[in-house]
Amino acid sequence: MPIEERRASPRVSLLLPLKLRRIDRPGEPVRDAEVVNLSERGLLFVLDPPMAEGTPFEMSLVMPGSVTGGVPMRVSCTARVVRVEPRHVRGLPANAALIERYDTIVAEG
């Protein structure tokens, strides 16, 4: 039986560096992660140790020109973890997150 696609927007597979910071713990340092796939409304990223389901966070990344249609763009968003995958890419844990708000989008020069 085929699996029904529930995503509202298509995912793009790509590996991108990601900077993130938990909103509920403002004193914690920014953490480095890696995006595995991305859509307009969500993303899957590798982070060890992963964040718990429901964790709100701020993130920033540079979208390559191949995704934006020409110009690389720095994107800042707020998101919330909706799923934790204990072993995903290269045996590392991953978080799936829903993007709740785009804060800034700035062209990279």
C-alpha cells in the first residue's frame, strides 16, 4: 500500500550548515547543526544530542542560489521540533521541525 504524502510543500534534499538557539533557554550558546532536507514550512536537521519534541528555537542558514533562483539568501526563522529520529543520517540523531515564522531574509553579497 503506497504511503500518503502529508506535506503541504515539497522537500528539497540538500546538506547545509545551520545555526540554532533554543528560545526557551536564551542563555545557552548557539549550536551548529546540518540541514538534511528543507521545504517552505519545515526541515529535517542533524543535531547531537537532539532537542526534545516541542522545543522552540531560532535558526539561521544561507540558502544557495540553486534553491532561491539565483542569489544566495540568509534566512532567519523561528521553528518548533515536531519529531525526533534517534538514528538518521550517518547514524546520528535528527530533528524534524515546523517553521512557524520567517524573521528575516537578506541577500548575501
